[in-house]
Amino acid sequence: MKSYNVCLKDTVKTFTKRLFYALFDEQQKIEHEAYLEDTFLKISSKLSIENAAHIWTDFKAQFPEIRRKLDLDAVAFENNDPASHCLEEIYLAYPGFHAISIYRLSHALYKLKVHILPRMMSEYIHGITGIDIHPGATIGESFYIDHGTGIVIGESAIIKDHVKIYQGVTLGGIQISKDLACVKRHPTIDENVTIYANATILGGDIVIGANSIIGANVWITQSVPENSLVTYQTEIKIRPKKNGIR
């Protein structure tokens, strides 16, 4: 019976947490720098990742750009959420921002042709926040997630700049088949789109046009032109009680 390195889940959890800390805290960066490199090489050995030292060097070189993008994301949170009191609150207390941070780190590894480790990182943050972003997804700048629980963003989804997504949104595939592994299966969301709670958008050839608003609870399997408003309407009747009977 083949043995799998399932204990790596604990190692990756700690590695991911310290990577996140080092990205935003200079003291943590100094304290954890040796640990992060050493642990990455150990994980890589367990996962049979070749050229791990070169990959780490390339990955580490991207940290300033990842931080730049995350600072823009944080500003998008502050600008869009009336419940926020200051920028520091976003970094310290917003699960959506935490999920985006781990996505941007795992995506950088994914682009370096590392696959299992980024998935483990994304599953760690998924378990904490309820937000499931595949590290292969392509997400632009100033991305904002409100609440976040239940969001699913598939591997080949493309999200452009200044997009806002609310809880329960799915950017998924319309078909499930292993034959489609190398095919774009998930939608493209253009600039300045807002997608409200529990909307479902399915299909790799689907494009949601720029500046559109997708209302709550809609189910979309066809492209939407730019500057559109898409809503789902259901009839709700409110009537007075009669004779005290509910």
C-alpha cells in the first residue's frame, strides 16, 4: 500500500502563515527568512519538486510585486466597505483580504510550474475563510471580496481590474470532464464588474462585460454585454394578518 506525505499538511499550514506574516511585517520577514527557505526546500523534496532552490529564488523575487498588488487590494477594501474604519483593519481582520493574499502567493508558485504546494496553500486558507480560489485563476488589481464565505473561483477563471465579488459567488465550469483539463472552463470577468451574493456564472467562453452589475442569485451561462444590469426577480407578497391568524 502506497504511503502519502499527509503530515505535510501541518508543515504547509505553518509555512503559509509565516509567509503571510513576512510579507507584511519587516520584523517577521527577518525572523522567518531562513525558516521559509529551508521549509520550502524540505517540502519540495517531499513533493519531488525539481530545481527547488532556483524556484525559491524566483518566487522570493516576486514578493515586492505581490505586496504592491495586495496594497492595492487593501485600498479597494477600504474604499468599498463602509464598515471599515481604517486601512490597518483590512490587513488584520478581513478574511477576504487574507484569502486574496494567499491566492497571490500561491498563484506565483503556480506560474513557476509548482502545483501541489499552491493547492495545499489554497486549501489551508479555504478552510479558514470559506473562500475557494484556485491558484491557477488569473486575478487583476484592486480586487475586492465582501464577506466572502462560499465564494468559488475556478482554475481558468480570469478576473480583470477593479472587480467586486460578494459571498456565495461561483465562477465555475459548465461541464465536468477530465478531457477538459487543458481547456478554459471558467468565465472571464471584465473591469469594474460587481457580482452580488450567490450569483453563479458558468462556462469558459462566458464573458461578463466591463462595468456590468450582476445581481444576487442569478444563474448565467451566456455572455453579458458591457454596462449591463442582470437581475433575478421573484414575486414576494406581504399581506396583513386577518383576525390574528398567521
